[in-house]
Amino acid sequence: RTEVVTLPVVVHVVHHSKIPEQNISDQQIHSQLAVLNRDFRAANPDTSKVPEAWKSLVADARVEFRLADRDPFGKPTDGIIRVETDERSFGTDDAVKAGATGGADPWPGDQYLNIWVCQLRGGLLGYAQFPGGPPQTDGVVVLHSAFGTTGTAAHPFDGGRTATHEIGHWLDLFHIWGDDDGACSNGDRVADTPNQADGNTGTPVFPHISCDNGPNGDMFMNYMDYVDDSAMFMFTRGQSERMNACLEGARASFLV
Ligand code: ARG
Ligand code: ZN
Ligand code: CA
């Protein structure tokens, strides 16, 4: 496949009636869609900051995102659902993904990318479900203040990159360091990302070497690391292939 896939998105804004900032604006949501449509096409201007050694690996994943214009019953929609809740915040237990637990039910996960935006506890920026999981919890969850680039979006996570990272997981990408706690034993099952010990944070300076991966070191500017939004700006060709394999496989319902 060489053509671009467009994924219909529904954003569920789950907000507490007494905490108005949780009810983010349409504009903030649109600002997030704009970031996704740059990052997954390698059209983000900050690819210019990719170190020379890796410029040839920068990949256009050929995925675009559009807020749904039809709901599951075929009725016109703006792709934004707003639900008031009694919950002041949510954890990783998927409560936000069901009306019965104070959240919002998903739209069919084989036709829509469900994104829940809410207050998350414990410093969590977001979390995602990998392909192949239960349909009733499929999608990604993002903290409202790490969503989009305007409104409640707060530095250093006001670049819209939390959603880019979470959708990477939703399309089957692992963390670039392989989640092996510094052991250097486990990779991300992508050949063109260097093996690296652990997640990086903040705004690292190139090169940062670990796991004998010199001279270039960790590819910390990858969306699947843990750095600040302003410090992450690329997927690799290998990651793009892995995401597209997911779109030909577990998530092939989006291709028809
Ligand atoms: N903590 C989240 C996760 O593991 C996402 C981190 C996103 N990083 C960022 N700079 N926005 O899925
Ligand atoms: Zn992650
Ligand atoms: Ca790798």
C-alpha cells in the first residue's frame, strides 16, 4: 500500500461539572488533530532538528486523522462527544471508557479511533491499548492538559505529542528502549531504532550513549521515547512499517 489511510476519530471529552477547564474547547481538539496530521506525515517542521546520522530514517507513516463526520448510526456529527461525570480524575483502570463507570462508551473500535480526554491521576500523561485487546476498551486516553497546543495544554507537554506517542502504541509500537529497565536485552522489535537502555526525559543533548550504542547513541528524539514534547519529532522507517503492518493486519478494518 502506498496511499494514505485516513482514520476517523471520535474525541470523548469527559469532564467534571465543577471543574470547567476539563471541558476543553473545540479549538484545543482541532489543534491536536493538526499535530497528528503533521507528525504521522513527517510534515512537522522540527524534523529539521533530527541529527544528520538519522535524517534518512525519518518516515512518513502515511496515516491521517479526521474527526468523524458520521456517528455509528450514520447521523452527522462533529466527532466530539462531551460527557459530564462525577469523577474528578481517572486512573489506568479504563473507567473513563464506559458510561457505567463515569466515563463515555466507545464508538466501534474497528471503525473509529476513540480518544478519551480527561483529568488523569498520578502524573500520567496518557495510556493506550495495543491492537488485539478487548473492543470495549480500544483506543487511547490523554490528559486534557497534555492534549493539543492551546487552551489547557501546559508546558512541557503542550506540543500535542502525547497523542502522537499513544497512537504509536495503538498502532503496535513499543517504547524505543524496550521497557527492560536498563538491561539492554530487550528492543522495540524495530531494526532501525538503536538499542537503548532506558527512557529519556526532559530535553537531552545529542549524543546520549547507552547499551554500547555509540557514536550516535539513543534516538531520544523519537516519539516513542519519554522526552518533552519539544524534544521528540520523528518516527523511523521501521516504525512506519510496523504501524502499517498493523493497519494491514489487526486494524485492517480501517482500510476498507
Ligand atoms: N507516559 C505516556 C506513555 O507511556 C506518554 C508519554 C508521552 N510523552 C510526551 N512527551 N508527551 O504512554
Ligand atoms: Zn508509552
Ligand atoms: Ca530497535
